[in-house]
Amino acid sequence: MTVGLSEASERRARIVAEIAARTGIDEPMIERLVRGFYAEVREDALLGPVFAARIQDWEPHLARMCAFWSSVALMSGRYHGSPMEKHLPLPVDSVHFDRWLMLFEKAARTLCPPAASAHFIERARLIAQSLELGIARGNGVMLAPGQRFLRGDRPGPAGEAA
């Protein structure tokens, strides 16, 4: 069994090294991106209140997000959690995800070189899409391809995807 774990660790280390060599991403870059991005989120009129209602101590959250993005960007395996479970109860919809992506993409382009920025942004878009679909489903809305989730308290037809 130890041999299996050792082989898996070596394989993961090779994957991390290959991605880092191709993109320039490393743990300090991930931390700069996470901290820079969340500094903007905390000040944002739309997203800030969603986070402020749930996070009082930001350091543990930022550490979790660094581990998450390390796992997402480098395949490091540092993050062990359930993002969907954490996001399902949030009062968010496509408007929030669009704003989240806009801020994330701005931070990635500002704080990271082009190859790293493109890598982060590609993954952020997939994550946002997955979370939006999951939250819609959790609210009893099945989205057709290309549809977006809007909560019933938004202007327009209640509960319908736009």
C-alpha cells in the first residue's frame, strides 16, 4: 500500500511540476491572486454583502481558497471540501456569478502573467458554470443549454432562467 501512495505522490508531483512549468503558476502566485481577488470582492456592492454575512474571520477562508485554487490550478490535491455544498444555500444567481467572474478575470489579468491568467480564467469559468447549474437545480430549476439562473426576487419573470 505504501508503494501505491508513493507512486500517487510522485505522479501528482510530476503533474504539478508540468503545470507550473507551462503556466508559471506557483503557490505564492496563487496566494497573491486569492488575496487580491477577495480584497476586491469584499469592497464590491453586489458580492461584498453576501460574503460579509457569512465570513467574520477572513484568514481561514483565504487559506481554504488558496488550497482550493492550488488544487484547481495545479492539481495539487491540497483542497478537501465540497464547494457545491457551501454554495447551495447562498442567495446568488447568474448576476452574482457574472460579477464574480468579472472580478476574478480582472485580478488574474492584473496579478498573473498571460499563461497563468488564461489557465486560472479557464478554470474559473468552468467552476462558475458548474456552481450556477447546481444552485439552479437545488432551487428546482433545470436549465437548458445556454440558459442562466435568475432568482425570483430579480426583475423579470419569477424564477425563470433568462
